[in-house]
Amino acid sequence: MPRNHLSLESTLIAHLRERVPALAHVAGAGELAKLNESAAQSPAVYVVYDGERLGEASHDGARQIVFQRWLVVLFARHAAQDGGAALRALAGERLAEIVAALAGYRPDPIHPPLQRVNAPRPGYTPAAGWFPLAYEARLIIPVE
């Protein structure tokens, strides 16, 4: 059994910090919950556990395949006077870099690459935008 069922958070954070240097900040859900939009670093990414679904399980339940869902949420601030054009340009570039960094990414040699799945809609305020991407990770419990 893995020692930390949510260890993928720190793995994803480290990978994104290394592969997308244009991000001002990469953090987990704990920092997202405390975020003050006006003081936040931008662009930033927050890695958030979004639950899981059970794949298959052995008859005795000792071996399970679980698909964890992880959100990778890009936060970017913008100046409202340009109608959001600068925000969309910045977000579009960072999203392309994040998608490229996670395409085919294997958190470890035992598990298959992350799979991109449908994500929630983006959100906007007068000063910022939130752009979520979603990924599933296939875990085998207990680890083989």
C-alpha cells in the first residue's frame, strides 16, 4: 500500500516547476484555499486532488485499480482595460506549455502516463482568470 495516497500532488508540483519555468508559482490545494487574488503571483498553477473513481477490484478487495482525478488550475491576473486580450494570450501560452509538460508524463515507472480528461469550465473575475485542466492517474492498490 502506498504510504501517501495523495503523493501525486508533490510529484506534479515538482514536475511543473521544472518543465514550465515561465510560471511565477506552482503550489497545492492548501495555498489555493488561502489565495488573495490581488496579492497572488501570476501566472501560477495550483495542483488540486479532485477525487477518484474505482476501476476494478479483486473479489476479496485486496487489489484495486483506482483512477485519481487531479486538476491543474492556471491562475492569471490581467488589466481589465484591454477586454481580456492580454489575459487570453498569456493563459493560452502557459496552458500550451502545461499540456506539453504533462503529455505522456509518467509519475513513476510502475504506472502508465497521466490521461487528460474533461475539465471544469474556466472562471473569470474583473481582475483574473482561472483555467483548469484535468488529468487522471491510474493507481494499483496495493502497489505491485
